[in-house]
Amino acid sequence: MDIRSLKLFLSLAETLNFSRTAEQSHMSLSAVSRSLQRMEAELDQRLFERDRRSVQLTRAGIRFRDYAQGAVDEWQRLTGDLRVDTDNLQGELSVYCSVTASYSVLSPILESLRLEHPGIEIMLHTGDQADAVGRIHQGLEDIAVAACPDDLPAKLEFLTLMHSPLHFIAPAFDCVVSDQLQRVLADIDATGWGDVPFILAERGLSKERVDQWFRSGGSGQSASGRPRIYAQVAGHEAIAAMVGLGLGVGVVPQLVLDNSAYRDKLRTLPVARPLGPFPVGICSAGQRLENPLVLAFWHAARRSYLDNK
């Protein structure tokens, strides 16, 4: 059983969702199922209980999860220890981030890293930023550019590089949604949002912030106590695009708004109680910081964003 199989198992143990694990691992659904079947055959144990509604770890699966996490951590320590020449670092570094972060936050870090350590090769995976911390926790990546969750898992380290405000955004042109907003914008926190459709993240820190905002009466709330949801999507870039097409109101970080291809079609909405900003930075497992490649990336990020402040 190789390290890749163990990482795949850890991803599935975290998501309990075959489709999401396949997407995160850049594999087909059938390939994920075959890999799991091989592991179960090798162990002669069922690792998951599956039905049409849910996926759950078996008792054997829980024990194997502990073994797999330890094996992956030990592998990372070993490969780090074997790279002892810090003046001529060589090797591959796995990095995960959103598409927006890849050409905004990540760009100056990679420039600095390349100048000092040209032998380090970056294997970049992109996707929904809401998955970033989870991929680090599962041992699937060395480093992720992410928003720091309110409850960071104990074994992870996070270096905050910036704070990006969260904004309510709306179409900046005449459309049905703009007409609906016109009726509530005069006193948006006192009267609620009425029938204005929302496009929100399906998971992640921004979803948590929006849910908390509505629960605390930040909008005055609608009769149901929740916004009217038009769509829940993966990725802030998709939210900006859908709002830019006139389909609803959304919530995105300033970082995404600044870099969106739809930014000229978007406007921010004033609210009396703004949402808390996104702490944006890099995340890694604490043990992986013993790896010289990971540590070199960490130092490059600090140089790029913090040392000149």
C-alpha cells in the first residue's frame, strides 16, 4: 500500500463523500472506488459502511485512519530529513490554492522562492478555497493558501499574510435583482432582504460568517430567519460570475472582487454590521515545517508580505 493510496483514504475519511474526494484528488469516481476496494482487500476489512444516503467509517476504518495519518506524517519527515543541503534545495513541493490566489497571493511568493531556491519544483493544485485547510489536515498537500478558519486544527500552523474584507455584492446594472434591492437598500438592516435571491458558498469560512450574520439579526432577517437562497456554489469566483450575470446577491472577499473578470459589473452593498474580514495566509501541518522545502516556502511568504511592513 503506497503513500498515494493512504492519502486518498485520508481524504475520503475526511469528506465521507466519494465524489468530492475524486474531485479533490483529480481522479475519476471509479478510480477512487477501485483504490478503496484494493485497500479493503489487502486488509481483509471493510473500511467504510456505504448506502445511498451516507458514508461512514467502520471501526476498522477508524483504526486504519490513525495508522494512515501516522504513516503519511512519518513519510514527510523522512523525505525532509533526506534533503540536508539547504543551500541547494531540490525536490517537489505540493501547493493548493484557489484560482484567484494562484495569480494574486501566490505570485510574489513563488518569485521570491524561485530566486533563492531554483531547484524546488512546485506541483500546484487549484480548487475551492474552502477545501484548502482540509487538504492540509488530510496530508494531501504540503502547503495551502487559505483563509484561516475560526477553529484551526491543533496540528496545523497558519501564517497570516493579509486580511481581505468580505463584501455583499450585487449587479451594477439594471436587472430584476437591482429592482428588488431598490426596495430594501434604504434601510437594509432593519427591513431584511425580502425576496432578494442570494448566491452563497456551499461551505467554508464565508458561509459560516454569513450564517452567523443572519442568525444574529445583521439583516433584520426575513420571515423564515434565513436569506432566500438561489444557489449554493463551490468557489468565490463562481459567486462573482453569477452575481455579474444578474442572478442574485453574493458574498465574496475583496481579493476575489479585485481580480474578478466581472468586477466592472459588480457593486458592493452597504450594511450597518460588516462581515468579519478573511485572514488570508499559508497553512501547513506543523510536522511538515521540519521539511526544508516547506520551510523555504514559509520564509519566502514571510519575506514577500511581512518583512517590509
